[in-house]
Amino acid sequence: MGPFKVESLGKRKYMLTFVENTTRYAEVNFLYKTSDTTCFIKAFYEMVKTSTERYPHSFITDQGGEYVHKELETYFKSNGI
């Protein structure tokens, strides 16, 4: 989501949410810019993989530009997503 008219205390204008379907664990991340999305997706994937000893098989998005690009597509393919 974003950009918000009012920045957060950390000067961030965007928000990214994750929900892990098995455990229903939810996480909210605040971003400076939408291009930070890939870094947070990779970190979330690793956190789920480490904490549940399973890895995500799918990733559902709204098909926004921050999710549909070559770097993320390559990362998903290499991890079986």
C-alpha cells in the first residue's frame, strides 16, 4: 500500500503485509520505496522456512510491478515457488 500522505515515524511511505496460510502468521513491514519489496519477500521466505521447517510453495500477489520482475521471478523459480 502507498504512498501514504503522512510518513511513519521512520519516514516510510509504503506498507507490505504477509500472511502465512498454514499458521495464519501475519507480518506488516513499512518500506521507504516499493523497490524494497524484494528484500522483504526473501527475508519472509527464509523466516517461514526456518521457523516451520517447510517452505512456501506459492506466493499470491495483486500482480503489481513490485512483484512482477525478473529478479523475483528468478528467486521464486530457484526456490520452487
